[in-house]
Amino acid sequence: MLLLEIILLAIIQGIGEFLPISSSGHIVVGAAIFDQIGHSFDGEKLTVNIVLHLGTLLAILVFYHRRIVGLITKERRVIGLVVVGTIPTVFIGFGIKIFYGEALESAMLAGFMFPLTGLALLWTARAKPGEVTCADLGYSEALLIGIAQGFAVLPGISRSGATIVAGLACGMRRDEAATFSFLLAIPAIAGGGALHLVELLTADAAPSQISPGVLLLGALISFGVGLASLAWLIRWLQQGRLYLFAWWVLILGPVVIVWQWLS
């Protein structure tokens, strides 16, 4: 795999994991583009996926390290809420992966899902933020947000967008909706990475041809870009500008559909 491809995918992962535009959808589309120009990396997808997700997971841990420490010492009830929110993510995510696994690599599917993310984001333009904090959230609301995260396994459905919109719909404050969204992301990303690692170790495939240095560079880029993107998301969310991200995916979806249809 070319160094440039790793860098581009790391940037896409760092931006898409936190901005509500779907990292999985953009990576699927990016992979389809690389395939079309003759730079397929099918044999390296799992390795790259694991490394880039580790970078964005580290970004969450660094950005929210004080809140995470607070959960352990003062807000232990939130840990239970995160566990409840993770349960539907596991079942829905596993179900989709088992029965529709090949579809998760479809750029055409991503093209159809992007506009759904856009419509959800447009709703936030009129949504009034509530006063509910993470600690005040009910278990039923945590379950609902977890269900939203579960369907975000589909390429083109933004995980951060789906969970933040669900949080706002449950009456959460904007900053707290983002916080709960990314607390939920920790077990989701870590669990997904562990599954990919198991799949990689049990697959009958040749060792990775990508040097450790290039993989480390990809992780560092996804980490740095992820931190910047997370700060950007929080700022726009607090300003009530989350809906502006909708225009990108509303335009991108039809473009991808037409491209795939003509390919």
C-alpha cells in the first residue's frame, strides 16, 4: 500500500470518526476509489482499520480524560448507562455484520445512507437543547441512544451524528449529548477493534506488507486529526451549528450513487 493512501485514510478516519459525516462511509468510498485506480488494498484492510481506529480511540481518551476519571471516582452511575447503551450496539452491530457483512463494504449503500445522516442533522437546526446531563439520563434513554449507535455500523450512517441527535431528542444538553456519545464510542471502537484483530489473527492471509513505521504514522495522523475534529465538533455543537455538516453528506450521497451506477 502506498504511503499516500495510508495518510489519506488516516485523515478520513480522524475527520469522519468525530464529525457527523460517517468515517465508515467515507473509508468505503475511498477504498472503492483506490480499487478503481488500481491500488486495491483488500489484503491489508483489517490491519489498517485496526491501526487507524486505535488512533481515534486514543483521541477520545485524551480529550475526555478528566471526565473518564470523574466517572470512576464520582459519576459511577454513568458507567452503568454506558453499559446499557452498549448492549443494543453489540446485538444490532453483530446482527448486521453476520447477515449483511458484504454490504458493509458497499459504496452504493453508503451513498444511500449519507442523506439519512444529513436529514437527521438538519433536524438539529430546530431542536432546542434540554437540561439533561449524562448523570441524569434514564436507562431507557441510554438504550435508545445505543440503538442509534448500533445502526451506525452501516456505512454512511454517522455514529457521532446518530448518537448526538438521539441524545438531543432525549432532552440532553448539547455538550452532554456529545460527551455521552463519545463515552459510548470507547467500548464500541475498542470492541470493534478487538473483533477485527481476532479476524486478522484467524484469517489465512499473508503477513502485512505495510511497515510498522507507516502504520504508526497512520495512527498518529488519525489521532491528531481526530483531536482537532473533536474540538471542532464540540464548538459547532455548542453554537447550534451541527446542521451545517448535513449539506456535505446530502450532496455526497447522490454523487456516490450516480458514480457507482455508472461504474
